[in-house]
Amino acid sequence: MSDNLARWLYEGAVAVTEGRREDARELLLRVIEADEQNELAWLWLSGAVEDRDDQQVALENVLALNPANAAARSGLANLERAAAGVSRSPSGEWVAPPPWDDNEVVDIACWQCGASVYSIAQFCWQCNAPVRCCNNCAFRLEIRCKQLQDLTNAVVQAARNDCPWWRPPT
């Protein structure tokens, strides 16, 4: 990989993690235009695009290059799971779901270590990761709920955030 491609890939990945999606898309598309076989560029691009169809295409391209890529498989599974629970108004706008009932207890896997935890737990008993956070939510890839809650920073999303629309993955 050339120095320019490596730099664009790195800067694109940093832009994704900082929430600068437009910058990330521009940089990652440069990499892909120069090297369509760049698995990492496609994977990072899936996090830089907002449209679910575009995310799916990027993840499917990763799997076409490497069928064993666990991150892409997990991403596609999350997209399918989120699509099943995301509501849209007739105009296509995202509609927040009704608040999660705290009396409903669901057994979920911790996003960080995979331990079995209850959805009402504040922290994982095994790794102490916050449970009620974007990383462990069925709407993890839905950016609009995060914008409404001012949770645009990935670090804040990973912390316990008390989002009224929080839903554990099913």
C-alpha cells in the first residue's frame, strides 16, 4: 500500500471515530478508488455512511474480499436487527420508539466481554462495562437518536447515557 493510501485510510478511520463522517467518507472513498480490494477501507466506510443501504453495500464488499471478517458479519447482523426495530414516518423520518419499560428484564450479552447480563443492570458483572449504552443497544447504528440526545461522541455513547429510547439487542 502506498504512503498516501495508508495516510488516507488512517485519517479516514480517525475521522469515523471522531464522528466527522463527511471527512471520513471523502478520505475512504479516495482509498477505495485507488484500491477496490482494500478490506479495511470498505469496513471503515461502513461506519462513515449514514444510509443503511450504503452501510450494507460496504459490509458486503468486505465479506466479498474476506468471508471470514467477523466485524463485517457482526455489522450486517446489527443492521438486520436494527432494521427490524426502527420505525419510519410516512415521510421517511426516523421516529423514536416508545421508551423501554424498565420492568421488562431481558438477558443480553455484554458488548465488551460477551458475559450474560440483564438489561436492567448498570454495569457488566464481569468486565464492569456500562450496560445501558449505545454499544449494547438495538439502535447502535441509528445516528439520529444520538444526535437528539447530544451523544455524537463515541466515548459518550459507550458510557451509561440514560437514553429514553435505549433498547437492548434482541
